[in-house]
Amino acid sequence: RKEYVDLYVNYKFNKSVQKPFEDFMQGFLRGCPARNWKMFFPEELQILLQGHTTFDWHLLEKNVIYRQYTKLDQTIRNFWTVFYKLPEEKKKMFLAFLSGSDRISGYGLECFRFWIADPQVENPDESLPRANTCHLILFLPR
């Protein structure tokens, strides 16, 4: 019985996916030759391919560029007060709202810059925040 279970597990987890995995690997290596990846440790390669998943949120705040705002404006101070009270998952959801991804490229937050802009609408109380993900702009009504 043990031999049957071992053979079955080996089939399910190895042999049954061997051909699709080899096809994937061949295509992946065609676009990304292995010699280019050998210089990375596995953890570095994972960050390079998937991006960072943990963040120093204060660094995010430090890198913001303001349009029609200053960092001392009440709207901006309120925004950051609320942002820091959010649980980690909600902060990542904000990142996805802003950029289209809940991860940051391998360069990290040191190089991640975004803008907070006043959309200058007639009645800000009737407007919701919106984001331009291509240009990393958060339009935040006053």
C-alpha cells in the first residue's frame, strides 16, 4: 500500500506536470536565458520577478510629490492620518488602486514616486478620489 501511495503521489506531483512544466521552462528560457539569472540568489530573483511585498510606508509618504497641495495642507494631513490607521491589507489595496499592483518593483519604495493632486473640482464634497495608474497620480479632492 505504501508503494502505491508513493507512486501515486509521484505521478500527481511530478510526472503528470512534467511535460507542461518543460514547455513552460523552454518558453521562459527563450525570453529570459538562464545565464542572465545565475547571478541572483533565489530571494533576489523572486523580488525581481514578483516585486516587494513588505513596505516602509513612511518612505512612501516621503517620496510623494504634491500638485496644488503642500504636505502641510489639512487634506494631506488627514489623508496620511487615515492611511496610517489602515491595516496592512488595506494599505496594499490602496497601492493597487494607485498603481494597478499591490507590489512595488524590485527597486523598492526608494524609487517609487507618486503624485497627489487636487482635481480642482467645483464641489469637492461630491467628488471621490480617483487614480491615474499610468502616471501614478492620486486625485484627492479637498
